[in-house]
Amino acid sequence: MTRKLALSVLVALAAVVWSACGSRGTVENTGAADEPAELVIYGGAGNTEEEFNSRWGDYIRKQFPNYTLKYIRNEKGKTLPELIAAGQPIDIIFDSIGGTPSNLIENGFQYDITDLAKKHGVDLNRFEPTFLDSIRQLGGLYGLPVNGGGLVVYYNKDIFDKFGVPYPKDGMSWDELLELSKRVTRSEAGKQYAGFATSVVHPMRMNPLSLDVVDRKTLTAAVDNEKWKQMLQTVYIQPVVQDTAYRQLFTQRKGGLWTDDFVKEQTLAMFMMNFGLQFANKEFETMNWDMVAIPTFKDKPGVGTQPYPNFFYITASSKNKDAAMRVLKYATSDEHELIESKKGNIPVLKSEEIKKVFGQDTIFKGKNMKNAVYYNKFAPPHAKTIYDDKVSGPLEAQLKRVIYGEIDLNTAFRTAVEEANKAIEEMKAKQK
């Protein structure tokens, strides 16, 4: 083999190796990445700058020392409409899939990054497909997910021990959970304990039946049907109304039971909420608790929550799209996703190696976190719209009235749909 031919072979082999590394999410180190760039990142989810830096900012600065990052948190005086009015450039928006319609779409920031991702060698096949599907349902691949989310059931072991009732378990049906809830809904020493609670909005956003909240063709509320009634009757109404004392407590308080009832008062035995509650409340460090996968419906065996990921979105107005894409590629690399997984943030990649270390660097590493998240399959994401939140508010208000005994279920849905459609029309009028 001549020296020239040997050199050609080595160059070709290097190209193959480099391509393979890119497919595993290895961060590129091209000359262009060394060029200075200023990137403004908007925290639509409301995370503090310290939180953002500890998870991404410090790592990004180390990876790209010539990049200058500015982080702006979503708070009073710094909402997106206010920043837009002030002429503030924004390159990347960090937000949950639930906040995306109002922050990204309504403000016209959406930009399909499919071609940009291909240009930078991002292998989309590495991602959990339902996470990518959740954003594509809004019209395009506007960003990449950086951590997952979804519903789990938290439970207080002390309450179950007090009443001699077995703990919840992965793989339960809703009938089994309702029976458990009934058994731990009791009054003891003047204190009323409640078995199970959740909100309305969270099961709507992540419903296991993949039901649409708004019809994308007619842009009207799509909830007045038997499937929606069955689901919300089961997860929201039935746990309360099957026990007279719980129903009285709910009515007296004019609303549901929430995080404080679970972590501070510790009078709520089971609480269905988005994964991550344990990292946001110090009480979990001393509570005797654990978590399980959400129950499943008979007609959807093995299917649990819809995914609820957080994304980095590149804005349509960004002047630094290539630099922003390098940041997204790094944030979703195997290297950084491994760090995220160890910290207990749900990884967005299919890699079993990355899932295997989930939560191992947290004080909760002995909890049932991995099974709670992965025991069931993720439900396919429903088609979201910017009007979804106009439906959940009226529906929750009317379902409370059902629990109070003021109206029946059919009336609640009919009234909620009328109110929601009016709110949608008002929102449409403001957009003109």
C-alpha cells in the first residue's frame, strides 16, 4: 500500500468513526463551535438562574467557553410579551410541553429545527419517540426535549401503616386504587385522613387515553363525551364521593387537596402529581414515603401517563441558530443525559445504560422512582393547542360542583364546554 493510499484510508476511517460518535450524541468540536456567540435563554418554566446553571448553564459554559449565556427567568416584569415589547432578543426558550403553546406558539417564536438538527448530526432516533411526538403535535419539531416528565402516585407509608392497609403497587388498576383509597379514608383522633387526590388539569394534560382537549379542526372544546366523563369521574370525582366524610371535607374547603395536605399536614395518603415533587419540597427528606406508577384503565392495559417533557426551543428570531443548535446537541448528548439521569431528572433518550443510573446521585435513590416512571408505557401524546388551558379551568370548577352535590356530571360537562368555547372565542378575538 502506498503512503498516499494509506493516508486516504486513515482519513476515511476517521470520518466513519466521527460519524458513529455523532450518532451516539457525542458533542462536536468543530472550529465553528469556537467562534464567540451570545445566547439569551428564557426560562419559561420559571426556574431560578441558580437552578438553570446547576443543570445546564455551568456545563454549557465549560463545553463552549467562547459562548456568553444570559438567562432570563419568567417572572413579573419579565414575561415574554414584556420582553418582546422591550426589544429583548431571545435565542432559546426553556419550557414544559404544557407551557409551550402560550410561550412559544402564541408569541410566534416557533421554528422547525429538523434541517438544523440534521446539519449538526443530531440522531433523532436516540430519543424516546413519544417525547418528540409531543412537540410535533403542535406543528413541528421546534426544539429538543432535555428532560422527561409524567404523572406518578406518591404515597405516605405512615398512613397505610397506621390503618394496617397494604401499600399501593405498580401495575394497579383504577378499581384497585379506589378500593385502597376507601380503606385509608378515615377519621382518627379528630383528624380526617383522605385516601387519594389529584387535580383536574394534570390528568387532562397527561391523560392515559390520549384524548384531545380541543378539536384542532373546529377549535372548540372536545371533552363532552363518554371517555372524558369516564376518566375524570374515576380519577377526580369517585375517590371523594365514595366516602361521606371525605366529601364533606372537600365541600367545606371548597376545593381539592393538594401538596400541603400530602407533605405538610400529612393527612393525604396518595397524591397523583407530576414526577419531581420530591425535589421541590424539603419535607420529603424526612417523610416516610414512596411512589408507584399510575393505575391503568381496563381498555388501556399497560398504558400510563402521557409524557410531559421540558424542551430547549430555538426561536425563529434567533440570530445565532447554529450556536443554539450546538447547545441543544450538547444538552441531549449521552454525556449530559447521563448526568441528568443520575440527578433524578427523567432522561429523554432510549439508552438503557442512561436509564439504569436514574436517581443514583440523589438522597432518594432507594425509592421506587425508576419503576414509577417506566413500569407502564407512555401514552401517545394528544394533539395540543394554544386553547387547551381555556378548557381545564371551567371543567374543574364544574366538576367540583358535582362533588358538592349541586349538579350532575352531564350538566357539568355541558356547562364547562359552553364556558370554554366562549373563552376560546374571546382569545381568538384578541389575536386578530
